[in-house]
Amino acid sequence: MPKEGNCVVAQSGGPTAVINASLLGVIEEAMKQHPIRAIYGAKNGIIGLIDEELYDLRMEDPEELKLLKTTPSSALGSCRYQLKPFEHDEKDYIKIFNVFEAHNIRYFFYIGGNDSMDTADKLTRYAQKIGYDICIIGIPKTIDNDLVMTDHCPGFGSAAKYIATSVMEIARDAVVYPTNIVTIIEVMGRNAGWLAAASALASKDIGAPDLIYLPEVPFSIEKFLDDVRNIHKKTGKITIVVSEGIKDREGKYIADMSHKFGIDAFGHVQLGGAAFVLENIIREEVEKRVKSIQFNVLQRSAAHIMSKTDVEEAYMVGRMAVRYAVEGACGYMVAIKRDSDNPYSSSTELVELNKVANAEKLVPLAWISHDGNYVKEDALNYIQPLIEGEVEVKYEKGLPRYAKLRKIMVPKKVV
Amino acid sequence: MPKEGNCVVAQSGGPTAVINASLLGVIEEAMKQHPIRAIYGAKNGIIGLIDEELYDLRMEDPEELKLLKTTPSSALGSCRYQLKPFEHDEKDYIKIFNVFEAHNIRYFFYIGGNDSMDTADKLTRYAQKIGYDICIIGIPKTIDNDLVMTDHCPGFGSAAKYIATSVMEIARDAVVYPTNIVTIIEVMGRNAGWLAAASALASKDIGAPDLIYLPEVPFSIEKFLDDVRNIHKKTGKITIVVSEGIKDREGKYIADMSHKFGIDAFGHVQLGGAAFVLENIIREEVEKRVKSIQFNVLQRSAAHIMSKTDVEEAYMVGRMAVRYAVEGACGYMVAIKRDSDNPYSSSTELVELNKVANAEKLVPLAWISHDGNYVKEDALNYIQPLIEGEVEVKYEKGLPRYAKLRKIMVPKKVV
């Protein structure tokens, strides 16, 4: 017998272009599942549960909700709040379960990365401990693509598409003058270089990028200079992509060397990341005309150029989370299984939350070139289908029309 | 009687998303006009004429040429080369007219900004002086929208659309956490604030940006801090757009104050622009969580989100340049005339090159808010139609398919 009661959905961690597609999947499927009554959204992830700040999502205009499928960023708000182990500190857990009980919450869907899966796992175990009947399901989300136990993560494909497209456009811009130029593009990824790897897809356009550096391979400035000098001899126009997280053999982030290049007048100026450091090294050692570009938050929020595969999969994991839950699954994350490469097809499966929490999937070293400055065909074959398909974004007066929710608060009963 | 002979088209100055749409307009119209025989493209603008580096554009695959309409950056290459007045130095002119004569060039179309119109004007006057029969027409191009005598410039609408869309996406990303955050976005524009003004179109989404600063109004750091503090009191999340060219009452660029915030270890590190300087001031004075974002070359080359109005007008000015030339007009720039606002429609007219060269159209002060920190409805009404319409970009395997020209060189006869 499926549990009867209300559900809450929440979003956590850094936004992506498709995290709201997963949210829509949860809402639309929850509306179809009769055991589920009220559908609440927690404001700012787990913090909304602690503070009993819940939106009544059934009060939203269904047409506006549909726009969530192509709306970037976390519509419900997000957080980076980590629950302490309940064995040490039960305070937050007591608050959350008081809210669960007061609102008869029997389903909780948490869209997030590995920290969020850890949170979902802790709440599942705490519910078992106190004997509260609730079904908690994790829904994967991250542009970094670093969750284990899933072929890939919703959010990655769209970020990869944005990065490859933008690298194409920047490289075409860089070559127009007769002068030499080195362009260094920094993409996100502290430990996993998936996004940097995705930039290699751009190379089918006009051959850029020339060099790609991932955090998986220790970064040597000497080797980097050799790589750049070698290409500089042949062509004066070089495009380089680096992960923000590249570090040297001792594990020291290259980005942290920025103090060498700009001394902060106040004591805590952030001068920029890895690309900024490398820009200054190149300017000194190889080529005066050099610039660095950071894609910043655009790579995770540029919904105007999403991957259709990514949007549909994000929507699918949201819907499937609800179905699995109603069928009685509890304490799992909905993972994506790649069923076929050509034509590409995927489905979902359940993996245990605690196997995902706190683990990290890196780019296999076998997929990185021997020289450590590019990725191999295997990496491209893996990423290629994830960026495919274009999404029809709704435009109004020349600009994307993104969802505007009413966000009607549920009256508080506890806090 | 129309002149019979060959034509050359060239591109100059910074790229735009639609400069190749103008190039396509020239090529396609030249193919239809019987007096025009060979159609050459000069490599890297006027430099290609000096060095006699010409591509034979009739050798290109017509299907590939069609892709130019949605291909960013200058397909023929560009330059920032300025001709000296021929009264002082005839060297370059002699080379160029030798090339013109050797290849029987009777039409020259120059796509560029005000420097390029100056070049076209000088060549026109030199042709008259030496009695060489050639028709030279300027085709406007600039994302800065700062050419006079034309309602607006091809390139601006697409850059404006990119900026407004990206500001929407960044602002949505910035508000997801419960914490305060100030985001400062720097857009291009050394003297004219049109691109910064365009960001106000984003405000219809979720109210961002909160503040906009243009180079037209002297920038006061004290006033800026007051503006930010006022909003910070009400809401902790602030989005600010600044032109790269904002300067103080003495005309000193705010960007040039960056040395105050980072001392260069080598002597010539460029620490970033105006947004970087303001980021550090805000961090000290108002809010620790602050970041700056530069759109860099993406704002001029993101063809994946072009304005259809802009593309069609860029194509139109290219075609009309050829028609006007064959009809005998010479020494003019093809300007855009706004015929109607609602529904928007435009046509072309001819303006004298020397009236455009070396002049600059700024945002009227009457269109900037009294406080100097936003733009008024008049500015939005002017910009709105220019970003409208979406272009169907061709995608292949998930990425835009941009034109790849064969670039067959014409055998040299002179150099």
C-alpha cells in the first residue's frame, strides 16, 4: 500500500540550467499520484525544512510551472547547509521531523549533489531511528558530473554544451587579427575535469582548444610553458582551457598562486583563478598578447542554450523519483543508466544514497592524453550524446521567458 | 552606365555576431549584379589590400556561404590598421591602388566602425585625386552602437540581446542562497553606454539589474557607494552593470584604478577592468560577498543567441551597399533608418562617409536617470525592437554549425 500523505521537494547546492526541469518532473508526477496530497517546496533546501518555510506548489499556475522545464537556477532557492551526524547533534533533525509531522510529510525529494545525497541519507537513517514513516529519494544534480553510481548527472550536458559553444565563439573571435594571441579559458571543476574535457568537442569547429588541463593530472608550469611554446612556434594563436581546480604535484591549487601576481592592498582581495595566474606567466614567458576568460556562473545557468538530452533526463529523474517513492523505494538516489550509445538512450535505476554521498567520480586517467594536455576520443564519445538536441526556449519580446512562481507560503504550525 | 569590373569586400575592427551576415549580403547581391564580375574578399581588412591577399569568394560552396548569416566573428579576418592622410604619406595608397588596378577592382565594400568609414572616405578622396574609377561604400558594424547618422548599428542588437539574457541568468543564479551577494557585471563600451543601457531590458524578468552606470555620466565612487548601500539596506542581493569606460569627473577611467588593488609583480599585469575595481571597493565598504563578471568577447561573438532583427538588418545593409554602388553611389555609408516603432520597421539610406568618420554617438543624457544610475523608458523603447526575433541557428551534433570557408587565394599580380 503506498503511503498517503504530503510531499516536499527541495533544491540544494549550486544551480544548473536544468535543476528546475527535475523540480517540474517531481511536481507533475506528484500531481498524478493519488497517495500524494499536498505538494510543498522547501525554501532554500534543507534550511526551509528547519525553518518551516514551505511553498504550496499546487497554488502555482500550471502554465507557469511548465516554464520551469526551461528556466535556469534553483526556483525554490538553494543552500549549502550540512547536517551534523545525528549521533552528535539532533537539534536540526528534531526541527525537521517536527515539520514533517506537523504537515504530514511522507515523501521528501532532495535535488542536489553528493552533499545533498549525504543529507538525504542521514534523514533516512534518522527516520528509521525514530520510527517516522517517510520515503526520501535523492535526485542527482551537478554541472561537475562528479557523482558516482550514475552514468552522468543532469546539469552536466547543458554546461558542456554552453562551454563547447562558447569556446568555438571565443576561438573564432581570437583569430581575426593578424597578431598573435593566447586565450586562456577557465571552466568550473575543483577536482573533476569533466567540463574542461567537454571543451574538446569544440575542436571540430576550427581546431580550438589547443590545450586542455584537468585537475586529475598534476599541473607543472614548466610542462605547460613547453606545451604553449611548441604550439606558439607553429601558430601564434592559441586557445587553452583549464579547470579551476588544476593543482601542482604537491596538491597546491595553481589559482592560489595569484598572490604572486597581484598584492592585495587590503589583505583579502581575490585576484581570480587559475587562468589569471597562467595569463601572467604566459605574458612574461611567451606572448604579450594574452587574455583570460572565466565563464563564471553562466556555464551553470545559461538556459538559453540547454541540451535537450539533459533537460529530458533531468525531467525524467524528477518524475521517476516520485514513482519509485510511491512504489515504496526509500533511501535511494535515482541514477541514470546509459542503455545505448548509438542511437543514445538512457533509463533510470536506484542506487543507495550512502554509496553516492561523499564519493567523487573523476575523469579516468585512461581518457586523458599521455601528455596530460588533452582528452582522448573515449572522453568525447562519452560526452557527445549528452550535449545533443536543442530546446525550444520560449521568448517574449526578444528575451527568454523564464518561470515566475507565485510562491505562496504554507501557514506555519511549528516554528 | 554601371561600372563593369571586379569587387572587393573586407571587414575591419572588432568582430560582431552579425558582421558575416553583412558579408553574405554583399556576396549574394554582387552575384546578382551583372556589372560585377569577380568577387574578392580581402584578408584582414585593408591590410589584405596592401599585401594583395585576396580570397576568391566565387570559389566558395554556396551552401557554406549561406551559413555566414549565422556565423560569428569576421570570416575574412580583421584589422585595426589606420591609413595616414595621403597628403602626408602616399605609400599605402599607392600599394592599394596598384592592387585595385591589377585586379580591375571597381567596387570596394568596407564593413566596419568609424575608423573604417574614415579609411573608406580617404580611399574615395584618393581615387578622385588620381582619377581612378572606383566606387567605395561603407557598411556599418559595431556592437557599441556609436556610429552617427544611422539610427543604430548592425551588431548592437545581438550584443544587447546576449547581455540582457545573460544578466537575467546571472541574477537568477545570484539569488538562490539565503546569503547577501553583490554581483558587478562589466560590459563593453569605452565612451558610449548603449550596451550597459541594454541590460535594463533584463529587469522585466526578476528586477535585475538594480543599478546601471554609463560612461556618459561622470562616475563618483562616493555616490556609487551611497547607491549600493541604499539598496543593500532593503535587499542583500544586488546586481550592478557597468560600462568598461566609466570615468570620474576628471575623465580618469575607473578601470585604471586597478593598480590600487593589486600590485603587479612584473610591472605590467592587467588586473581587470572597472568591475574588478568596484568589486574591491564594495568588499571593503559594503558587503564581503561580491563578485565581478566580464562578458569579454562573448558579448560580440555569441551567434547562438542573435537577434533576428539584427541579422536581417546586417544582411540588408550588405545587399543595399552593392545595389547603391551599382546605381552609381560612391563615398557613402549605408545607414539604417527607423521607419516605424510599432510594428518596428526599417530601411536604408545613404550618408556621407566623412560625416560618420571620427564622430561618436553617445546615449542622450535625457535618456539616463537623473541620479545617473539607470536608464529611462526612452532608452528601452529605442533598444527593445533591436533585440527582437530569434534566429534559427543550424546545429550539428549538439553544437552550432558555423561556416567554414575554403579561402582560395587569388594569384598575386603586384606584390
